[in-house]
Amino acid sequence: MLRGGTFNLLVGGPKANWPADFAENIVGPWIGVDRGTLRLIDNNVQPVAAIGDFDSLAAPELQRVRRNVKDIRQSQPEKDFTDTQMAVSVAFNDYAAERVDIYGATGGRIDHFLANLFLVLEPQFKAYASQIRLIDKQNTISFYLPGHYTLEKEPDKNYLAFIPLTPIDHLSLINEKYQLHNEPIPYPISFASNEFVGKTGEFQFDTGLLCVIQSCDTYEARHE
Amino acid sequence: MLRGGTFNLLVGGPKANWPADFAENIVGPWIGVDRGTLRLIDNNVQPVAAIGDFDSLAAPELQRVRRNVKDIRQSQPEKDFTDTQMAVSVAFNDYAAERVDIYGATGGRIDHFLANLFLVLEPQFKAYASQIRLIDKQNTISFYLPGHYTLEKEPDKNYLAFIPLTPIDHLSLINEKYQLHNEPIPYPISFASNEFVGKTGEFQFDTGLLCVIQSCDTYEARHE
């Protein structure tokens, strides 16, 4: 059984928001979440595990899931934990994942996206916050607990955003284009469209949880 | 000069997430935010006002904006307020809007989306929270300050989500499929995939700010 390293999750958001050629370009084992499992199989990826109630799958689709995935965890349609939460737990607890990258989390239903964005605020996941990312074709979303950090710029991303998801004390953006110095942040806010100066950006804060997004515009955003 | 009623804003998110035929189907005056202004004109909508730095527009594009819009507020590219914030202020303060519906807020850069989602938490906009909505083809996002409410189901939406954006006291979901009773909510969380039982849903809470989303799956989400 595969253990350690980065595990990738595919959840149910629209294909249009996936990174290009993600099935070929992204290394590491995949876990399918509900219909995401079928989409992985359709993209010639054999998931190591699948989590979901699978109640939206037709019988032949469910057959394909059963033939292609060894470790299937069938959840109840009405339950206290979402399939994505279960999949994140399985990755960290059963597969000893060091990082979990979640794809398919954006672009469709906003209640689903926000459930994934706010997942790291829940007590059972908070300790894993810095090991969880949400990734789509324009955005890499990461999470930080209090501390001092040096972040590396992703080559294809131009914009950098700092987004306290809780009140935060003493937020400092040290060497970015727009800086802050020991700022108290009383409520969630998106400090969007900041930029790296050079290849890295330093920041620090004392309490709460900070979301950081590296993003780029698409051709369509500039020209459509 | 038009005053009162609902004002619609078009901001810069991808067309793919706009409601179908929105330019024909949505009544009321439009305000364009930056490149959104040009997109309105391209869809045969004459905006009553336009807000933006317009620095991404080519000279002939800027000409078209100038020819088509009487009330143009040119913002500075590096400023303390976003163009969307300025547009919301203009709608409420200068046009006496009773409601502001924001389109084009989803689907692209997540830092932009979250800036729009969290806008109602800022002191200058909080009092307007219940008059602001974000709307795309799958989601109607509304905001509530403490109180007791009866919400009407939108005919084309199946799902209902309750999303405290701050800590909230005594959250009760009174007659929805999944109920809560005087629940204390300590951090932002998305209670997704709830449903109406009948045509209305009652809820109440004592402190903080609650986001409510009515949403639907797309054909693609179920079958692609």
C-alpha cells in the first residue's frame, strides 16, 4: 500500500476549471471523491482509493468504479461529514499523506467550494492546514497557521493574495509590492491583487488562520 | 437620473459563469465595473455608470466606453478601494439603490471572488448586507444580519446552504430538511446541500453575519 508523499483528490467541480492536462502532468497517487472517481478513470488514472455515496452514478458507472478501485469507502448519502472531509481524513490517516492537493473544488456550486475552503478551520483538520491545497487552472490556494513564512512564487502566477479566514493579529506582509506592518485584522477579508517583488515573499502573523492565493488571469479575462 | 430600485453590477469574471441571456432577462439599470462595462456594451446594454481604472482597455475600447456611458468614474490603478467596492458605494449613495445584484463575481480568480464575498463584512458595507447579492448561473448568494427570516425558494434551485462568515450565536434552521437548534458557530463553515421542505425556509440567529446560497447542479455536473 502506497504511503507518504503528496496525494491528489478529485472532487466534483466542473472540468473547465481543472488545470490543463492535469492527469498527465500531476505526479502522485489519486483519490476519487464520488463522481470524481469516474472522471479519473475516464482520464486513464487508476485511483488508489474512492470515497462517496455514489448515489448519482448509474449501475454500469458504479461497476467501472468497482473494477478499477481496490479501496472503496462507501459513505451514507445523509451524513455528518462530507465526502471530501472523509477523503482528506483517509489520505492523512490511512495513507500517511504528507500533502493533500484538492482538484475540482472550484467553478460550480459555491456552497461546495466554501465547504472545501473552510475545511481547514475545523478542529480535526486545523493541524493539517499547511499540508492542504486547493488547485485549479488559475489559482493555487494554500493555508497557514501563525508563524513567519517565505513563500516561493509560482512561475505562471502573477498575483498574490492574503486572505485571513478568521480574525488575525499582527499581520505583516514584509517584502511584497503592497506591504502591511503588524496589522490587526478583525474579520475575513481578501487582500487581492498583491504581487511578489522578486521570487519570494515573506509574511508573518500571530493568531488565526491565513489563506494565501497565487493566481493568474486567463486570456479570456483579458480579451473576451 | 435614475434612482432607487435594483441596480445590477457586472464585474470581471468569466462569461461562462453568467446566467443565460442575462442581458435580456434581467430588468433594471446596469453599472459596469472596469472591463465589465465593455462587456455590457457588447451585449447591447447601455450602462448608467462605469467604474474602473480601465487600464486594461485598448484605446478604441476606452472610446466605446466613453461614447456609451455618461457617468464614468475613473479610479486609480493603485488604490485602497476595489472597483467593485466603489461601484457598490456609487449604487447605494449616488443612485439610492434599494438592492445591488453583482454578476461576474465567480469562476475566475478566487481572490477576486472572496473580496466580493467578504465585502459585506466591512464596516462601510455591513448595513447594506441584506441588500447585496452575488448571482451566477448556478448560485444566488445573499447575506443576513441577526434576526428571524423566512426565505422563498427560487424555482430553479434545489439546494440551500447556510454559511456563517463570522462566529454566530444561536443559529436555528427551523423547517429545512436538515435542522439546527440554537447552535453556536465558532468559525466560518459551509453547511452545504441542505434543502427546502416546501416553498419557504425559516432561520434565525443572534450575532454575526450569515451568507445563504441557493444553488443547482448543472447538466455537466451530473453527467460530464
